[in-house]
Amino acid sequence: MARTVVVTGIPGVGASRVCERTRRRLGDEYTLVNVGDVMVESALEHGLADTRDDLAHLAPRDQRLLQRRAGEHVARKAAEGPLIVNTHLVVHTDAGFLPGLPGDVRMEMDPSVLVVVDAEPETILRRRAGTDRTYPSEGRSVVEFHQQLQSSAALTYSATDGIPIRHVDNDEDLDEAVDDLVAIAESAGR
């Protein structure tokens, strides 16, 4: 069975950067799949959205459709070898917060481990302010709430699907976060 390491963090925590550097360290054996990129490609194909930022404006029904397609994509890639999947457990949309990995999508992805990348709310807000990406204007309390929802989702997914949860701190030291994720990926599925 191929190892599928699902890595998640709320927007601005730096999970994408941790995943990219981890994939480079692990070498060509691993493929990195960014679920947001897969969803944007599918949205473009079906005329639902033009950019990643547009995804937050989609109806929940369209979000679920794109999530299912992304899950199918991950399953196809997993058949080729080990994966690092960068995604969100909870997404902030115009309709409110929605599950980022509903049950049927998790089943399709079949993760070996769920890795939650985290940082202090102030760090996340600082990173968001220093990027050209568009984020909802949120204060500390909404970031904390999003983190709480993410933790709740991780525990729920672990309890219902038997997926072990690991934590990676990405508050200050990116190299240490990458070291941690490399060790988790190398031990996944053993």
C-alpha cells in the first residue's frame, strides 16, 4: 500500500512551504499534491472559478463536487507511489466554515497519517499580511476559532477512520518543521 501523508494547516500557517521543502528532501519517490491546485484546475474546466480565491465564493454543493474530484485525483496518484497531500481540514467560505475532507473524500484518499501544521495566531496573521495572496480579513479570534475547528476535525477524522494524527510546529523554525515532517513521512505506513 502506498503511503499517503495528508498535511493540513489553516491558511497562512506555512503548510505549503513545509510540504514543498519536505518533498524536495524526500526525493522523487514522493509526489506532492496540493488539493487547492487540483480544485482550481477542476473549477476552471467546469467554469466554476478562475482563481484559488474564487473557490471561497462557491456554493457548498460546488465545493463538495470539487473536493470529490480532488479525492479521486489523489487516489489515482497514490496508485503510482507515496504522496504528500497538502489540504485543509476546514475551509472558510462565504457560506461559513465547511469540512475540507468530507468522509467520502477521506475514504478516496485513504491517508496513512494526518499531520496538522500549526503556529501561533500572531505568526499566522503576520504571514498573511506579508503575502500577495488574498485572505479574509480576520482577527486573532477568528484565526483561533479556525484552529479549534481544525483540531476538532482532525480528532473526528481520526476517531471515525482510525487515522493517526501528528503535529508539526511551524511557528519560527521552518527547517525544524521540515525535519519533523520528513521523519513522519518516512515512518508512515510502517
